Amino acid sequence: MKKGPLLNQALSEIIAGMGHGQLLVIGDAGLPIPHGPRRVDLALTSGVPSFLDTVRVVLSELQVEEALIAQETQHQNPTVGEKVIRLLAEHGVPLRTITHDELKRLSRESVAVVRTGECTPYANIILRSGVTF
């Protein structure tokens, strides 16, 4: 049995297969998922799993060189915005803000979009994979 904290098979496979610079999106329950990227639907019910819990577990498994969040997050969902900024800082991940429209556009270029049970607005992030060497 896998020893690390990430138990979801589909998400583990995606992370293991990612190369340098590829994108992984983690979104709230309402983020539109474009055709193309693989869809990993973790949502069970409202709030389960949460956006922040999902990001926390993914950061424990994926080497991330940059994170992108929408500018709107800090205005429309300041609690999640502040917590995700702190979480990224704890992991030494640089953060860049973009518009929500740009986030949705970039999600089309991602390897996968992970849908959480988060039901608060603008709880979305793009993680750009890094290398461990």
C-alpha cells in the first residue's frame, strides 16, 4: 500500500506522470472544466473535500515551481485567499496572480483539472510542476 498522504489513484498517477512546467488545476465545485484535460472529480458533497485540504495534500506530493491564482480570489473570497497564500509560503512556492478569465483559459492547457467539493467562489489554483534536481 502507498505510504504517502495522497491515496487517490487517479491523482497519484497524474502527478507521477507530470513533467517540468506542466500545469495542474485544483478548483472549486463550480469551476468549468474544459474538454481536453483529464478530469479528477473528488467532490462528494458541499465542502468535502475542501479546496485547501486538496491543495495541501497535492503540495506534499508534487514539486511546484509556481502557483497561479485569480486576482478576484483575494477580493471575493479573502479567507481562502489568505490561507492559500500562507500555505504556498510554507512550501516555498512563488505565487503569481492572474485574472479569473486567464485562469480558465490556462486550464485548457493543463494535464488535469481536479474538482473539489469547495462551494466558495474563486477557490481555484494552477500549479506549475517543477523538478527535484
